[in-house]
Amino acid sequence: MLEESKNVIKGGEFVIRETSYKDVFIPEEFDEEQLMIKQTCIDFIEAEVLPKLDQIDAQEEGLMQNLLDKAGELGLLSVSIPEEYGGFGKNFNTSMLVTDAVGAGHSFAVALSAHTGIGTLPILYYGNEEQKKKYIPRLATGELKAAYCLTEPNAGSDANSGKTSAKLNSAGTHYMLNGQKMWITNGGFADLFIVFAKIDDDKNLSAFIVERDFGGISMNPEEHKMGIKGSSTRQVFFNDCPVPVENLLSERGNGFKIAVNILNIGRIKLGAAAIGSSKKALDYAINYSNERVQFDLQISKFGAIRHKLAEMAIRNFAVESAAYRAGQNIDDAYEQLVAGGMDSGKARLKSTEQFAIECAILKVWASEMLDYIVDEGVQVYGGMGFSAEAPMERAYRDSRINRIFEGTNEVNRLLIVDMLLKRAMKGELDLIKPAQEVANELMSIPDFEETEDVLFAYEKRILNNLKKTGLMIAGAAVQKLMMTLSKEQEILMNIADIIGYVYIAESTILRVEKLVAMRGEEAVKGQIDIARVYLDSTVDYVSVAGKQALNAFAEGDELKMMLMGLRRFTKTQPFNSKEARQRIAKQLIEANKYCY
């Protein structure tokens, strides 16, 4: 690992600040112990999960519980749990690596993530000491299986509108829970539920730790789903379920805050799982393209197939670059907060909250990357891709839920801009000054100075211009639409696309720049091609999103001026992306696997 002092960046600050490659973490820096943990996960998936996918999808009685027990024996459920509660106490980025490695496990990956994430973390981060000691060690081993009960029939994205109620009994010893929850992952076998309900006439939710054995809990049969068929998904009903008062989690009315903060973690972890899942799908596609012969040639020799394989690898590499960059940012913020005297649990939540914008970006871009890869994977397989006998059919169906899980991608796109603007209004991020500077630049004569002949100097100038594009459009939209901007969802999503693509592209450039510093330019030519192709595509995405947004709210001379600015900021030199993709695909095909 390169030993350099880091400048700790704020969440969302990438929009207005250039980051040095020395200040980011890349996957190639994981140490030997972390890589051993990753390999343990991969071996477990290969040996215990993949051979049983049909049985898992058929929900063979007791199989999922048994697999979770085995995972618990290997320590896969307790990587990030502190040692005093029976875990390994590893940092956040190590837990991301585990989620990535397990991501190829289809329905099992969903069950494990629900247990270790939204099922366990609310107690770990919000529970009192007595609650932690009682439940966390048993969750760490898998003795207890956990589920998370937030969504209701009429409360999905608007979680705080839930109707499940909690009333204190006359003796003051128990809360009586009544209500209905739906889409509850692990619901069919969970021993422990994190349940959100409103006490009396409270406006905000409270959270409760509910054991199945408390009674008053009933369920509908398993849901019939498009994908992740092996994941237990039930409606759960609470009918005068008695919950001891000591099982109130955190404070009364703090449930919505718990839900939001835990969802931040869930979002970036979903991104990590999508990375692992997409790598496996890409391996399948590469293998098949080398095996399938048409017109006396392996189909991997055809340009159209090579284009697909390269693009699949490019998108995975790019999202992976951003995921571990953000994961380390969260770890760095956590260490800084703990050093300042903050409680460990609060520091973990606060550090993730600081990077909620990045978490939302990764949730969106990773889930859409996975959808792209499995879709193109089906296409590479051709007719066999549509057959349940081949692996792509399951991968295709299982991927679709990720754009809905942890808040829909539409909601997350809106949140990206909302959180950024709120931080600006609070003075946490200075967006106003950079936006004004960009507005002034539109009135000036363009700077045609040549870029210095240094690797990635040109690319960084392009990235800087793309950031200016986002600031120009966001600034103009805020000024023009003011209080009505929050209702202009199409414009907000255009702005979110610009912000998200820039973050992923910058992360990719920084990763490759650091790789060059570590290994030398010659050794990472393929990764350099990946970074340049992704940036070239990003310019096109930003140009389209920018044009759509400007045409939606600007008019007259103002529109003409900003469209000219958009063209200036998205102007690039000619680049042969076809040849770059050919070189990328050649490496994949020769390795017969994803090799970046």
C-alpha cells in the first residue's frame, strides 16, 4: 500500500473539489488477511451455494438456515461485529469486500445481507449495552436469524407513513404491537425482527426488537417472485404482539432516523453485492463466448460480442472503483470521529451519513450496471441465455430487484440532489461560490491552453469541465425554479445523472492513476483503456442529461448561452473507443475470465 498522508474529504465534496489519487483507496490495496477473508467467501459460495441453487430456489425446508449456520461457523456473519460481541471487528471496507465476494450467491446473498445488515446493525449501532450483549453474539454466529420489518402495503418509499401501532399495556411492562408488514426478507425463518411502529399518536416511528417467540406473530405464505426465489419473503402480521419495554430500540420516535441511517449502509452494501454478482455473470459470458462456435469461429472473435464483453468489464471496474473509494472514505471519517471522542456506534452511523450521497450513487449505478451485464450476458448466450438450463436466466431474473431494494433508483436519484442542496444551504458544502464562478466563466472567452503532457492531465481537465456542467445546471435550476424545483423530478434526475456519472468516472481515473504509481504504466494498459472509455461515455451521458435539463427550464438567450456552455464543457478530442474496447476484450478472452 502506498504510505501517504490522506486529506479527509467530506461527503459530496467531490462535486467542487479535485481529489488526489493518494487520498483514495483502491481494491488492489487490500492486504493478505483481507484477501484471505475474500477467498473464504468465494470458496464457500462455490462449494456450498452454487451447486444447490435449484434447491435454494425451491426453498427446500431448512436449507437456507443451514447455509447461514455454516456461514456463521466460518465467521462470515460477524466480520464487522466488534470482538467484545463475538465478531472479528474488521473495518467497513472489509465488510464491503465480504459482501462483494458473497454477491454471486443469488438468493443466499440476499438472505445473508439482510441478516448481517438491516437485521443486525440497528441493534449494534442503536441498542443499549444490555441489548447488544443479549442479541449480537447470537446474531454473529447465526444462532439467531434476523429480519427487518419496515415496509407496509401503503408505506413503501414513504416509510414514515406506516400504520403499525404500539401501545403500552396497563401494567406498563409491554408494548402491544398491531399491524402488517410486507416484503420481509428472511421472514419465514427469522427468530428476530427489527419492527418499526408508531407509539400512540406519534408522528415518527419507533423501533423494537421483537422475538418470534413473543407470540402474536402470523404470516402469509411465501411470496411468488420474479427472481430471488430462494429468498424467504413474507407478509408479517402483528396481532397484540407483546414486546417488553426494554426491547424498545434507542429512543421513542427515533425509528425513522434508524431506518434512514441503516438504509445508507444497505445502499452501499447493495452496490458491493452487485459488483460480485456481475463479475460472476461476466465470467459466464466470457467462458461461453470462448466455447460457442458459429460460422466455424468462436463467437468471442466477433466484434459485436467483444464490444459487449468489454463494456461489461468497463462498467464493473468503474463501479468497483467508486465503491471502495467511498468505503474507505467512510472508514476514514469513522476513525476521525472516534479520535474526537465520539462513541463507536454513533461514529459508524455518522460516518456513513456523511457519505449518504455516495451511498445513493453506488446503489443506483451498481444495480443498473448489474442489470446491464446480465442482460448482455443473456444476449451473448443467445437462445441458451433464455433457457433455465444455463446460468444467465437466473442471473437476469435475480438482478431486477436491486433497482427497487433499499429505495427505488428514482427515489435515490432525487435524494442525491436533495442531500447535496441541503448541505449547501446548511453551509456544509460551498456550492454557491463554485456555481457563481462557472456562471461568470460562461461570459468569458474560452481558455484554449494546451493540456500538459502528463498521464491523465487531459482526462482530469475533462472531469473538471463535467463538474462545471453540473454546477451550471444545478445553479441555474435553483435560481430559476426556486421552491418549485423539488417538484421537477425529471430535472432533478438529470442533475443526479450528471453528478453520479462524474463520481464514477473520477473514481475510475483515480484508481488507474494510483495503479500506475504502484505498478507502472506498461503493466496497467488495459485499465488505462477502461478509464478512458468510461470517461468518453460519461461525456456523452452528461451532454444528453444536461441538454434535457436545460431545455426543460431555460428559454431564450439564457438557454442559448447555457447550451453553448454545455457544448464547451463537454467538448473532447477524438477518441477511438472501438479499438480500446477491442484491446480490453482481448485480455478478457485470453484470460477466459474477468481479469481486471
